[in-house]
Amino acid sequence: MTSTPIEDPRLTFPQYFRKLAALVGILILAGAIFWRIGAGWLGFLVLGLVGWIALRAWIRPLQDSAQQTHLRAQQLERRLNELESQQHQAEVILASMTDSVCALDREGYVVWLNPAAQRVLGWTADQVFGKRLTELLRQPELEALIAEVVTQNQPRTQELRLYGPPERILRLQAAPCEGGTTGAALVLVAQDVTETRRLENLRREFVANVSHELKTPLTSIKGLVETLLNGALEDPANNRRFVTLIEEDAVRLNRLIDDLLDLSRIESRALTLQLHPVPLRPLFEQVAATFQTQLQAGRVALTLSVPADLPPVKGDPERLRQIFINLIDNAIKFNKSAGQVEITATVEGAMARVAVRDTGSGIPTEDLPRVFERFYRVDKARSRALGGTGLGLAIVKHLVELHEGRVEAHSRPGQGSTFTVILPLA
């Protein structure tokens, strides 16, 4: 923003007054002379006319100076308004920032901070002014950062972990600040990167888990193939068994890749639901029929307690089938021998509540909050032995949420588990 430069308004008013006084004195003296020589009123008339002309000539610069003063006052007012507007604009911008901004003096005392910084600290501006920032946060790394910026007069960037609650990770950018009227020596900008770091950790864990899950069956297949090539292929007692094991690992790999692709489409919102009214009783009868062999092998009884007149839910039939296949499959696999699986459905307001209960060993309380995480397994060895990918419950959670519903897990060790899906009615 540009502004008009203001000239130095130094007016020499005493000079004008001295000249005016001299002019009045000359006119009085001339009038006395004219009267003395007998010029009479005609002389006074000529003298008055000359005096008026002279007075106008002497006053004109004073009028010009007054006009210049008025113009300079207007320029000054405009400049002050511009500065006030700039200050207000800067305050609005800083107040609307989601990043925390804090100004400190050379001793580390807080001289200014924006509302975001007040929320991070948990105090108002009046409560923190006149206090050291390190007294409020008590972080040795922060004190070292401030001292380094002040002494070396160079900007620095550093991450700082606040142990809360809640625990947060801040990315600090500190830069020296010279000038101004606040006495600030440095400006500290803090960006909350907690969620970013959490997602980065999830990504690393995901890559590590996928690598492990892919490597396990591939290693098994490689070993079996080497055994066959080294002579077992000609062994009629074992070659068929080895080929069967290779097929099982290939099926496991295919299931893992399918689950990964499904999860990727769901999380990226690339999956489009075909929503229709879906009656639950026929859906569960179809799903239960696919588990007859598995139920017989595990000697598990499946009970279906879903009223035939239950109102339909609003959903995608294929994706609802996928949800309940995953839940029932887990209930059978992690059940005890001669156990039971019970499916119940009730209506609560505008929602249908479907529960899948089993009589297995249950889930420890500390593991319950994580059962819907990708690749999280309560019993890793048993899950892999049973062919699980570790993605089934994560897929269930995302699909249920796509249906504008929610899923809950309840369990007690030794008393089985209950997974409840809550879906909107059609």
C-alpha cells in the first residue's frame, strides 16, 4: 500500500506578525504626515487604499500557509487511517490462523499471542503476558530453541512433543524479530502435526504389515516348490499334499489382495453403494447357507433370531452380505468346539440393531479399542493358522459407516464376543 509523503509544515507566523505590525506603524506615521501637510480626507482615502492593497499582499502568504497546513493535516489523517487499516487487517489475519503465533522478548517473556496459541496453552492472553513461555510449557527443548534463535539471530525449525493431556506434536518455526513497538525479539509459529505424524506411523505400519502378510505365504510357496523340485515331485505319498498346501497359500494371497483392494476403494471413497430396501431375514438365510460346511467342521451351531416382519434396512445388498459374512466367519473361526453363534435383530427408532454373538474365548478389554484397526489381531498365531488376513473387521467398520451406521464390539474374556451393527431403516 502506497501513501502520499507529508511535507514538513514549518510556518513562520512570527515573521508575518512582525511585518504586519511594521505595516500598521508605517500607515499611522504616513497618516500623521498627510494630516500635518493638510492633505485632509483625500490623503487619508489614498492612504487607506494603499494600506488595503499592502495588507492584502502581506496576508496572502498567511492564507496560502493555512491552506497548506490544512492539506497536510488531511494527508496525515489519511496516512493514520491507512496505518490503522493495515494494523486491523494484520490482527484479523493472525486471529484467523489455525497455527499458533507467539511473540517473545529477548528474555523469553510473552508479549503477544494469537487465539490459536491461547487454545494450545490453555490460558488467555492476560494470563500469559509477563510470563516466560518456558514457564508455561516447561520443555527444555523449547528453552534451548529460544536461546539459540536470540543469540545466533537465525531462524530455526524443530518438533516438540507436548505430553498433555492430550498428547500433541508441534512443529515450531522460530525467527528473530527486530523493530516494532511491542519489544518482541522473536516470533514463534507452532503447527499441530499430531494427526500428520499419526497417519505417517499408520502408513509405515501398514506397509510393514502388508509386506509381512505377503511374505509369509510366498515363503511357504517357495519352500514347497523347492521341495518338489528336489525330488518330492516324484514322491506319490507327498507330492499331492505339497501341491494342496501351495493352493491354500495361493488362496490366502488372493484373499489378502482382494481385501486390500476393497479397503483401498472404501477408504478413497471410490466405492459407490447401490442403496435399496434390503430385508434382513432373507439376507441372513442366504449368508448362513454358505457356512454349512464350516459349521459342521467346527461343530458350531448357528441360531438365527431375526423376525420375518422386521422392516428392511437401507443398504447395498452385496456390501451388507460382505459385512455379515466377515462377522459370522470370525464368530465361527474363533469359537470353541461345539460352540454357538447367534444372530439377533431388533428395531430401535429409525435404526435396525443386528448383533452377532459367539461363545468363543472372548477379547481382552485392552484389545477391544483396536479390533477394527487394519492387521490388528488379538491372537496372531491362531488368526494366521485359520487363514485370516487381519483386514476383515476394518472393512466391516468402513462399510457400515458408508451406510451411515456404526459398529460396536463388546466382549469379556471367557464369555465370548458380540459385534453389533446399527443400520438405518429404509
